[in-house]
Amino acid sequence: MLRVKHSRAYFALYYFIKFILKCIFYPLYRVERIGINKVPGKGRIIICSNHISYLDPVIIGAFIPRCIYFIAKRELYSNKFVASLVTFLNSFPVDRQSFSMKVFKTSFEVLENENALGIFPEGKRSPDGIMGKGKKGVGFIAVHSRAPILPVAVSGTNKIIQKPHKRIFLPKVKLIIGNLIETEDIIKKHDKKEAINLVFNKTMEEIKRLYNIIK
């Protein structure tokens, strides 16, 4: 069961896991963090990123200094052990074909408790680095929760595992953080439908801009 509030003991373990992951990934992939000081230390926030590898949530989760609740593909929950692990690490499932009301409800609950929500707006991986059109669910969540969006981009993770090769490569990985997109300002000037479209489009444009800087 997903918890939106945790004990001090949980946070101690969670940040210890983040520390271990950083100790593994930083020397292997020379992870470069750009604009990490732009991450708010507290308060509700939606972290939106491009998605080029299975390892993107690991890199983002390890190197962004927040406890992040990720929306994850439902297929991960077919295995009981994996399902328990990703739930423990604050992920919850979504059907990639369509956002269900349960996903929206859980997302709002996460944000109402001043947590960080992690979303990949494209809805699936783009290993070639060419961003997909994305889905407007992120705009809906942002507008109805009035949470600001933090655009993020990663590069290099799609080169770690390269099919059909049966070995792991060691490319340089980059993580760049953009400026906050304040949804409140948009909501005040537009009706909800327009605001959802504007927030979604601005988010996708900013992620693309950031990715072009580091790719």
C-alpha cells in the first residue's frame, strides 16, 4: 500500500538508498548535474522529464534531492517482489494507454501532502531521444492540484544498455533542471481547459529545450 506520509526511520533508509545509488552511478557514468539548486527543498511539486531509458527514474530519484513519488507502468506490478519494491520506493501504477481516475486521485493525494510527484509525460520510453507528443494528464494534474512543475531532462541513459549487445556501456550521463513553471499564474488568466493545454505545452517545450542543451 502506498504511503503519502512516512516516519523518520523510513526517510533515513530512503536517503541511505539514494546515497548508495549515487555512489554507484556517479563514478561509473560521471553523472553531471546542472541546475540542481533550482529544486525546491519542500512543498508540492511535479517533476516532469523526458524518458529514454528504464534507468531514468533511478537517476532522477538518486540525484534530485527530494523524496519522489513516481507514476510507473502497470507492467512492473505483475511480479510481486518488484511490485513490493517499487511501492516501497513510492511508485504507483498507471495504464499507459489512458490515465484512470485512481491515478489522478493518488496523484492529488501525494501533492496535497506537499510531496514531489514524478511524471514522464511522453507515457513511454523514446530510446532514440526523439520526444513523443506526450499526454495531457500532467496538465490536468498540475492545474487541479495547483502544483508548480519542475522540468527536467536526462541524456546518456539510453546508451547504457544497447541492444543487441549483451554488455553494459559506460556513457556520460547528464541531468539538467529547468526553471519552475508556476501554474498559479496560468490558472488566474485562463479557464481550466485552456490552462491545462498551456501548462502541458509549456512543460513539453521546456523539456525539449533542456534536452537539446545536454544531448
